[in-house]
Amino acid sequence: ESIKKLDHVQDTAKVGLLLSLSNELVNTQPRESFTYAREALSLSETLKNHNLIGAANLALSRVYSATAVYDKALNYAFDALKEFEKTGNNNQKASCYEQIGLIHMLSGDFTQARENYGKALDINKNTLNYPFISSNYMNMGLNYVQADSVDKGLSYFLVSLMIADSLNLQSEKVAL
């Protein structure tokens, strides 16, 4: 409904709405999520907005990741990273590395996953982005657990839990 009302509008608000819808639907309705992300990418390219182009590419990467098309997921994640490097958006660059790490972990390449999770963690530490630092440690823990290094994974979970607890991040604590 909201998008139909914005059909004639070509601005960042419409791209933001399309990306929100795509992110909400990525795990439950990937086809619709893909459609919204593609439209967001097309519109953001028209607007020549590098941050929005990066966000749309990252949304497409998440759709391909959720549907286990890992080569395309990686391509879109790297495209997003290039866009965010143009703008210097460190928080989004960290999100790209996190996504790249996830794709590698899901495809069984635990070494590459660890490398990219580490890059995300380094950026988040430099920007003092504590909620994402907690998330980085949790994902590194998952990677180690899936690579059959349970003790090391649990140590990362513990660090993540301590950060989440100190920041009172309820959803992260529940996930951990």
C-alpha cells in the first residue's frame, strides 16, 4: 500500500521503504524481498546515491544468502562494499564484511568467514560500535562451533554475552 502511494515519487524515502520491506521479508518471502531490493537498487542508481546503492546491493546479497545462492550473494556483498568504500561509511563497511563472513560460513569456508568477521570486528572496535561488536563476537563463536572448535566458540559467545549484558541488549542475550 505505502509503495503504491509512492509510485510517482523517486527519492530516498521510497528507497528506504523498499529496503525495509526487503529486509523484513528476506527469510519468509525471499521472492518478494528480491523484487523490492532490485527496485531499490534501480532507483538508487538513478539517484546516484552511493550509500543507497550499497544498501540495496547488501539487501540483494542477503536474499541470495538466504536462498543459498552463495556466488551471487558474495558478488552483491562485494558490490556493496565498493559503494561504501566510496562514501567512507565504516558502519556499513563492517556490515558488508559481516555479510561476507556469513556467506563463507554458510558455504563451509570457515577460514574465510573468520577473516571477514575479524575485519568487521576491527572496524566496529575502531568506531566503538558496541552492539555490533557483540554481534561480531557471537558470529565468530558460531563460526568456530560450526568448524568443530566448540571451546573456542563458547569463549567468543561468553565475550559477546558480557558485552550484550553490559549494554542490556535483550535480543542479543536471548540469541546467545
